[in-house]
Amino acid sequence: METATPPPAVPATSAAEDKTVAILSYITLIGFIAAIVIHSNKKTKLGAFHLRQVLGFFITGIVVGVGGVVLALIPILGILMLLAIWLGMFVFWILGLIAAINGQMKPMPVVGQLYQNWFGTTFD
């Protein structure tokens, strides 16, 4: 009876570093910049994936912010629409952060795959 040798384990530090870049990228603009610096020293697929997600998310936030000024001028309905958009963005941010914490390369709903396509090789 032969015993199979298990595959070599991935060092815990590399998995932790991957998650650190992924998680840090979601924590404010300063965290995003710090994650880019850390990622530039040791590039990982997980880090690059989440950096692209957050880059797209920040750009979307800027566009929504500028468009929100116009929406806010519409009494009641515009403000309600703006609140719904910001609530949706908050939910997407939470889902992206949870995926980073779990070490998953899971795109944000609706827009995440677009971010991966638009920023395809950025951070690689």
C-alpha cells in the first residue's frame, strides 16, 4: 500500500501578503495607495484583481459624485435616487471587501467584470 505525498503547501506569509494587499486596497484612498506600493514589491494575482476592482470603484464614485450634484437639484426624487445609488455602492464595497478578506477573486456585482475588462493588465 502506497501513501501519496501531499502537494507542497503554499507558505502562509504569501497568502497573508496577498490578502493584505487585497484588503488594504478597500480601506480609503491612502490604503489603496499603500496597497499599490506593497503590490509593486511582490505582485500577486489576488492583489492585482482587487486593485483593479477598487480603481474602477473609485472612478465610479467620482462619476456618481459629479452626477449626484445634478440629481440633488431635482426635489425629492433626485435625492432619493442619489441615496439609492450611494447605498448600492456601499453594498458593492462591502461585497468586494468580504471577497478580499476571504481571499477570493470574486468581482463586485454588476460592474466588477467591467472593471476587470477595462483595467485588464493594470497592476500585473
